[in-house]
Amino acid sequence: MATTEITKQRVGARRSTVALKALMAVSGLLMVLYLLVHMYGNLKVFSGQVAFDEYSHHLRTLGEPILPYEGALWIIRVVLLAAILAHIYSAVVLTIRDRKATRVGSGPRYKSKQNKRGFQRSYASFTLRWGGVIIFLFIIFHLLNLTTNDIAPGGASPSPYERVINTFSEWYMVLVYTIALLAVGFHLRHGVWAAGMTLGANTSAKARRNLNVLAYAVSGIITIGFLIPPFAILFGWVG
């Protein structure tokens, strides 16, 4: 009876781990989709103040009169917040389980000259957890800066376009955003690949290569796409 009970607990733990990995993958892909849409919106800064401010206003009136003012925007915010919390929860629980499984005395680990401790990690996966912390703090700062206007380097403004221009006219703000977006890029490179593997893309060597290419492409597009406006503003090409 004791052996049967232990077996059931192990099976339950494995199922729980699979579910957490799936939750982490799906929540991560939701955030990737949001980043792509957000990146597109940021690039409208090249269309000028009127177009950018109208785009910002349109987001707040989306769905009217069925939805109230900012109704659709709040739905997006709630879904995104839920995805972030689910992603963080999954990451924390899986990290704790991983450390318990790989601690000294828990069993043999594969070792090599490059990985003497038995962990097979790329640079992106090694920095994934700390990168996640940097990204989380950056999201809070970003909201206080460009959404609520509580942090306003270069000057506060009711105009979303002017807030962006004022912020990235300061070189140190461009530096802060560059560091944060590099962390996002590393996180995305590994995250997209891991999500694809979790959701069943690991079907063949060719599929894994294609997934790796997709991961690099997504991370590169989002990182560069978000960095184009700040540098264009800093060098005076916009505004």
C-alpha cells in the first residue's frame, strides 16, 4: 500500500509539472502577442503627434458604446495581468521543484567539461530567471513613466506623443530601456523555444531547427522594433 501511494504521488507531481509548464507556455505566448501589438503601436510615433495621439485615444474608445470608456483597454490589462501572474507562479513553482530535483544527493546528473555542475544551459536560459525579475521591475517603471505619467523625465505632458518624445530625448532613459529590452530579448529567445517544445513542436530535428529560428526571429523583431523609436528620438529623427 505504501509503494502504491508513493507511485500515485509521483504521477500526480509529474502531471502537475506538465500542467504548470503548459500554463507557463500559454501565458508566455499571450504576452508575446501583446508585445507584437504594442510594438506596432509604438512605431506609429513616426506618423507624427496627431496620428500617435489618435491611436492612443482610439484604444480607450475601442468597443464603445457596447463597452464603457477604456472598457476594452481594461479587459486587455486584466488578461495581461492574469497572464503575468500565471507566468510568475509557474516559474517560481517549477524553479523550486527543479532545485529540489537537482540538489546534491538527489541523484546523478549529466556532467561535461563545459557543464561541470551537471546543468545544460544556454546563456539565455541561464539568465532567464534574473531576466524575468528585470522585466517585471521594468514593466512597473514603464507604466509609471509612459502610462500614468508619474515619472516624467524630460517633462510631463497630457499628450502620449509628447511623453514619449520627452522621455527618449534623455540619453539615460534610452540606456535604461535598452538594457531592459536586451533582457526581454534573451528572455523571449529561450521562452519562445521552450513554449514550442512544451506545446508539442519537438517532433523532429527539422522541427526543432525551425523552432529555434522562430525563437530568434521573434526575439529579434520585438527587441529591435521596440528600440527603433527611442534611438530615432534621441538622434533627432523624430520629434
